[in-house]
Amino acid sequence: MFQEANQGTIFLDEIAEMSVELQAKLLRVLEEGAFIRVGDTKETKVNVRVIAATNRVLDVEIKNGHFREDLFYRLSVFQIPLPPLRERKEDIQPIADFFVQHFAAKVNRRIGGMSPDFVKALLNHAWKGNVRELKNVIERTVILADLETLTPDLLPTDFNASMADVNSLDLQSVEKAHIQKILVHVQGNKAQAARLLNIGLTTLYQKIKDYNIV
């Protein structure tokens, strides 16, 4: 990958998950701008800008012996702390807008926007999964939408606003209908359905059995 990124940029996501042994090799590449490919005897020179990301606290990882301190200082020339989504609520709506347009185009569906109550529900959510969770939620709501405006009833049942709008309905009926619509959209692909529903595949199979979904 470093060879492919030569004269460009390489993004190393979740850098703290890298083994200590591999960290030593990465440090050498960063320090010397060279590496030896498997099976080669000559060094390959590269000039690469490195951007790394992690959701772990590297100071703690260093103290626990899980991350090399010398690699940390080599990487942290310039740091950009990114607060969780729940701490930057002003970003939620524009990010959601982007995903709405993206997924509407992907499934060839005209979505004009989000209702005020829908936006309010997004702003009040905890977003423990950050942008990945927001992306997943918007994808599901676009798939389920029958109208051009996204409304709170399309949101997962753990959204308080969603629950307020469906309080006259049986919760299990709502969940069953939700699962059925997702399964139709993915043409019965249960692995893809489980991903969109944000549940485990085993859980999905159990719900299909419980609700007698054919």
C-alpha cells in the first residue's frame, strides 16, 4: 500500500489496532522512507504523507504497552481531535442531508428532505456509533420512505420521537413491518438486512422466526 501511495497520501484507520510488531515496521518506513518487500533484497524508496486515525486514547495504550511511544511521537506531528457526534450537534443535519441525497440517488428515489420532527429526533439522539450510525439510520429511512419527506415514524424504535409518533400502534407490529420492508428491499439477503437493521444475523433469524416472517 505504501508503494501504491508513493508521492501521495495513505490513510491508516484505527492505527491502535495494529500489532506491536507491525508498528515497528511502520516506524522504520516513516523514519527512513523505505521498506523491503517480501521476496525482495533491495529497498523500495517511497515518499508518502501519512494520515492516521484512532478511537482509542493512545496515551493509555502506550502505558499499557499496546502502542509504541516512538511511533506515537512520529505520527503526532499535527493532531486533529474530533469530538463525538453528540458533542457537535451542529454537524448532524448537514451530514444527514448529504447521506439523504447519496442514498436517494443510490436507490433511485426522490427524497425532498427531512421534516422538522425528523431533524429534531436526530438532534436528540445519543449517536453512540457516531457518523457510521447516522449513515446507517439515514440509509434505512430512505429505503423505507414512501413519501418525499422523511418523517420520524421511519426511524428505528429506539428513537424517542419515533416512539411518540407510533404510540397508537403495537410495537411488535411496527418492528415486524420494518423488518419485512428491509427484507424486500435487499431481496431476501439476510446478511445485508441485518446490517441495515444494525442487529446481528442470529438476532435477525430469531425475529423472523418469532414474527413468522415468510
